[in-house]
Amino acid sequence: MHPLLEKLFGFDSAKTTVKTEILAGFTIFLTMSYILAVNPKMFSVLEQMPSGAVFTATALAAIVGTLVMSLVAKMPFGLAPGLGLNAFFVYTVCLGMNCSWQFALTAVFIEGLIFILLTVTSIREAIVDAIPHTMKTAISAGIGLFIAFIGLQNAGIIVNNESTLVAIGDLTNKNTLLAIIGLIITSWLVVKNIKGGMLLGILITSAIGIPLGITHWDGIVSTPQSISDIAFKFEWDKIFTVDMVVVVLTFLFIDMFGAMGTFVGVCLKAGMVGPDGKIARIKQAFLADAIATTAGACMGVSATTTYVESAAGVAQGGRTGLVSFVIAVCFAISLFFSPLFLAIPSAATAPILIIVGLFMMSSVKEIPFEDYAESIPAFIAMIMMPLTYSIAEGVLLGMISYVVINFLCGNYKRLTPSMYIIAILFILKYVFIK
């Protein structure tokens, strides 16, 4: 059995077990399955995009992307339409710029093709290799802060405030109380080093939510709705317009550097970064990400990306493509059991994100804080991820500051030609792409 798993998924019995991989995959699916509920609601504000069709397309895009990640890259990452990218799709491109959703889908499709080109020519891989070790460490820690922030928001512990931007939520709210109870239970399971503790935490918290009226479902089985109303609905007559160029480039930057930050941060935490600072099979992982984006656009949803919630599975010990295969299977099952899977409340998955945030933060100890030319850019990268609500912005601002500070300080040996090029491109992004 193991030789077959090794051939298909890169499974290594010396580093993990089948049980661990399955638990890790299921945990990642549970922490990212919220997209199945959120995506249809987000797209429902657009005319002629039925929620049922968007739900099906979301699941199918996740299945395709995660299967490619499993079989080609053999890495433990889950993919699905990205929430931030979808918000840009709906609220900025369609509602803000008054463009049709067909126009936006065309932009995503073009972005996906560019992604594939950048991947097969190894340009994306070269960009990752150009990121110095300190920045890679900072990216991992920054993702930890970002994940924890998302978890706190999902729990209702942190809420929006017009005066201070964020504030403490109503801790007496039953959803928030459930999340706090779940955090305590899951923390206890993790401290006791109980195998599959985070997954157990999700299930126990969901069960507690039943008598509280938080965990509920409308039926168990449902038939997937057709995607014919939204699939392959491209608008080719506007591909040479200025608006199209701006939208494609914006999608490209957000998606590419968000995924890049996720890969680097999670792989560093998993010990998947070699002594030379390079990540094995990163090119195949980028290819899976690019194919997923292109396939998702064909199915009728926004850019598909690698989920930062994959860190939850890595924290469980997941290391190979078997993890992502389990995620794909879960998304396939969800097509027919959507009411059951969507019954898991965000209050049950929020504690996982908070705890995973802690795990990801542990890499911060590798940052040489006494060397300010290294630590200041690292801090900028870390803090900007949660404050801008974007991994991509943290990567961009961190690299710009690293090159500028070290250049002004005369630390030329730390900088390579590719770093200068990357920094210049990032600066041009802020100048020309708003």
C-alpha cells in the first residue's frame, strides 16, 4: 500500500502516517469549508449568478486545484476560490467599476494563463528563491498573526469599530461564547498532545453548538446544481481595454504574492525548506495554483488560490499530497452533503485558526532582532499582513523595505540583482495599480 501512496502522493512513512495525513486533510477541509457558504452569498448580489451554481462551481474549482496539488506537486495544501480575491471581484470590479461579472471572469481567466506562463518559465520560482531567509521567516510569522486575526474575527472576539477600526466584541454573544469554549477545549487537547486534537476540537465545539441553536442544518443530502448559467461566460470584446489591463494586473499581484507567502510560510513551519533556502517541488505547487485559477474561471468563479488554512493540517503533522487528496475528496463529498458540511459554524473553526496562528508565530525566534537592517523589514512584513488583511501586501512591503534599507545602509552583499528587480516591480505596482 505504501509504495502506491509514495508514487501517487509522495508519501513517506518515515515522516508521517496515513492516519495523520487523513486527519490533517480533514482538518484543513473543515477550516476552509466556510468558502462553500460564503462564496454563494457574496456572488448573490450579482445578477444571473445563482447561489446554487456558484456553490457547485466553488466546490469543483477546489476539487480540480487540490487534486493537481496532490498528484503533481504532492504537497499538503488546500485550494479554493480566495475570499479576498472574490471580494475584489464582486465589490471592486463589478459593483465599483460597474463591469459585468463576465468581464471579471475573463480577467481571472487571462490571469490564470499568465500564471501558467510565469510558472513553466520558472519566473515565480526565481522570485521565491530571491527572498532572503529572514523575510521568509517573517512571512511565516506574519501569516500566523493574520490567521489568528481571522480566527478572532470569525469568533466575534474582534469586531469592526468606526473610531478605532477594531475593538473587542460582545463576549456574552452566544456565538462568541461558543468560540471561547471551543478555544479552551481545543487548547486543552493540544496541550495534552492528543492526536487529532484540533479536529476533535472542531467536532466537540460543533456538538456543543447544537443545544445553543448555533449548529443546525436544513436536511442532509442535496443534488448539486448545474453550473451551465455561469461556466465559460467570458467577454472577449473588452480584453484590450485599460480597465481589463488594470484588473488583470491587480488580480495577478494579489493572487501571486498571496499564494507565494502562503507556500513559503507554511513550508518553513513544516520543515520543508532545504538548507539552501529552497522549497522542493515549489514549481509544481505553483503550477497547481495556476491551473486551479484558470479552471475556476472556466467554471464561473473567481481566482482559486492556496489557502493559508493549510497551516492547520501542517500543524497536525500533514506533509504529503495525501493530505490534499483527502481535501479534494471532502470537497467532492460536500457537493452531495452540503447541508451537513455547512452546519459546522464558524465559531467551531475559529479556535483552530487562533491556535494555528500561535504555531506559525514560533518562527519569529529565528529573526535576528539585533540586526535592524534585517529585523525592521521583517517586522514590516509581519505587521502589515493582518493590518492590511493581505498576505500579498505584507510580502510586497517587506521586500521593498528590505532592499531600500539595506541599500541605504551599504549592505550591498545582502542584495542580489533579482532583489533589486523585484523591489522595483513592487514599487511600480503601488504607483500604477491602485
